[in-house]
Amino acid sequence: MISRTAAALAALALPFSAIAQEKPETESKPAAEAAPYTANSASQRFTGTFGGQRVAYTATVAEQVLKDDKGAPKAAIVTTAYVAEPRNPNRPVTFLFNGGPGSGSLWLQMGAFGPKRVAIPSDARDDGGPPYPILDNPDSLLDVTDLVFIDPVGTGFSHTIGDTKGEEYWGVTKDAKSVAAVIRKWLDENGRWNSPKFLGGESYGTTRSAAVVNELEGQYNDVALNGVILISTVLDFAAGAETEGAELGYVTTLPSMAVTAQFHGKAGAGQTPAAFAEEAREFAIGPYAAYLLKGQKAPAEERATVRRELARLTGLSEAYLDKADLRVSSGRFYKELLRDRGLTVGRLDARYTGRDYDNAGEGPDNDPSFYGIDGGYTAAANAYFRETVGYRTDRQYVTIGRVGDWDWKLPGRRDTNAYLTVAPYLGRALRENSGLRIFVGQGWYDFATPFFAAEYALTRTGIPQDRVRFHYYDAGHMMYVRDEDRRKLSDDVRAFIRSR
């Protein structure tokens, strides 16, 4: 459970007995008032070289306190801001967060865009034990934009205050409202309302990005944005759903299976990932989708043709595909692809391999691409915030936390929640803000947020295509763990910000 800070109540003044006897007994007593909440913060000045440019900057870890309509504190959301010195009110500022729901922002901060990064193996090996080197990050974006990393309630050091329940902030719309409130508050306090503004997230953070855009731009008191940065995108939850009777998920994950099979030498010999991915896309959206939609009415000849091509693309045997009725879930694929080698492949990054307790199950024991990196990031974040910046707290930094029952409902009619997608929020923002652009970064080997599912979501009706740009990387969900892709991602996002 997430710990909560108890609210300090002011003591009630006891009336003097003589005065009490003179006053009517019916007079009301003064109500107890909550003591003011003191926000925790720490700042340090540093200098670093980013994008080839020397930058002096201030790093500030601070609680942004959200209050109710009566001014009582309800939650403290911690931000980590990196602001170039001397300060420039017209300089771009980028707000970033991770996903989960329940993930702290340490991944993007200590892995991709912050001024310091943790060094873990770049070639899909386990990060082992400490110490983990914390290095200067020349790929940070501080040469082109100030950076504000946000940890929503229940992640990082962020928490509720007093009797406030975490559930008040745990939901697609509830979470987005709180993050939008923090952004507005930060702009107020730092005099940055006229700065070019960018918003970015990874994984569920892309879902949050779309919902926050709706909170910032979907009203008359807009906070207009210049760009949204989507890294490892999930916007349309039906596109990747693996549930009985749903067929679309098999279509959108097939290209990820193909490039993974190619990476491990099971398919696509002699081709680039991009070329083999395109073959798989064409088959998935064409013959495979047509076959799946026919269900049990598909003729035997068509089934045999689809099975052969599916085996060629995925590296799985026709016998196994037949047993799975030509519908292989991601979990089964992780276990089956390299079963002959006694290995499983990762979910977040299928380049990683692991060994299970035995080789007989139909799904992996765990995700080797997560337990291969988590130790390094957790240690680095705590060491950096506490020892380098000097943030003092008794709280544990929550990297991936349990945030209760997440409220997935969106405002709208019944069908809005029968088919859950936040992509229309981005479509509306693009249509109503001619200066807004979308950056999409996807790893080939990512099964948590498959690249074809992201493409599907962002090519629906109502989303202007001329301001949506896709970029692809030779790694997985956290493509920046691979050194070459961290540099490429940094260069791509830097160019996106500069091209406003």
C-alpha cells in the first residue's frame, strides 16, 4: 500500500471557564483548521554538455501541492525540473512522465533525457548488482528545452495528504486532471506561460499525454502546446486486447512477432527489420485479417495458405500454429519461439532472453527485459535525488507501484467505454491547434505497446496525418537502454523541438 502523510491539526483553544459561563450554551465552537502544509524541495546548480552545447542549469526536486476548493492540501506531486541559466521565459519547456499506471518518471529521466543517466548493459544483458555508474548524459535535451519530469500520485515520492484517498487521482481522467493542474501551477510559478510547450510520455504515459492534452486544450482557458512526444505508444486499448473473441490484437502483434523471430534467427534472413516488418504488416492487414474475420467459416484451403505464411513470418511451426487455431497470444509466443534453445524472450524488449524453472510451460515465468534493468534504475534514481540534488525524505521512491483499481472510464456515452481509445483527443487537438505536431517513437521489439498497434490508432479518421511523424528503433519498449538508440532518439526529438 502507498503510505500517506497524516494531516497536522491545529489544537482547539479551550475557553476560560468564567467566560464560558457568561456566553450562551448554544453558541457554536470554532472549527478545527488544518495546519499549513510545507512543501518539500531541494535545488542545486550544475553545468553539463548536452547536444554538443555547454549549459548551466538548476535542478529542482519539489512537491507541487494540489488543494481543494477551500484551499486545503490534498496531494503533493513531485516534479524534477531542469532549467537552463540564465532563465529565458521564451525558451521551450517540455513536461515528461512515464506510464504504468503506477510508474515513476525515473525511466525517461535516468535513461533518456535527463542530464544524468544510469549505465546498464546496452546489448540486452542483465544489469547485475550494484554499484551502477551514474554518468553525464550528453544525449539530454537541455540544450534545446527546459525539462520538467512529473511523478503522478502514488509514483516516485508523490503522495496524498491527510485523509485524501489515492483513488481520487487513480483513473484516466482523474490522473490527467491532476497532471494538467501541476503543469498550470508550474507555469504560474515560473513565469513560463508564453514559452513554447511540449508534452511527452512513455507507455501509459502516452495515454496520459492524450488525456492531458484534452485537459489543457479542450477548454476555453487553453494551455496551447507546440508538440506531443509519444514514446512506446498505447492509445487504442482494443487494438491490442487479447481476450476471447477479439481478433484485432492478433493482427497488430503479428509484425512484432515477425521482427522478433528475425532478430533471433528464426525468420527473415537477409532482410532489415524495416523491410521484414513491412512484409508482416501487409500480410497482417490483408490475408490474415480477412481470414480471422471469417472465423470458423473460413475454408480449409485458405486456412492452410495462411498457416504457411504465418509460420514463415513468425518462426513457429505449422503444427504449433494449428493447435493455437492460428491465433498465438503474446505470452505463448515468448515461450514458444526459442523453446528449442530452452529460452524465453522478453515482453518489454524481445531482444532479451531468460531461462524459466523448466521448459514445459506455455508462458514465461517472468519478463527478462524488466528484471534485466530494474535494479540499476532504482538505485540510480534514489542515489541521484537524495545524494546529488539533496532531496530529503523518509519516503521510498516508487518505481512501479500499485495504484489500486484504476478508473478506466472516459466521459461520454456507453460506447465510449465499450471501446476504450484516447486517440480522438489527439485528433481533436490537431484539428483545433494548427501549430501542434505529434512525434511517435516505437521500438521494433516491443510487445507491451506494439508498433503496428500505434500505427493503427494514429491513422484513424479525424487525425490529420501531415503532422504525425513515426520513428523506429532497433530495441524495445525502452529503446534508450541501447546506446545507439538513445542517441538516435535524442537526435530525433531534438530535431522535432527545433523544427517548431
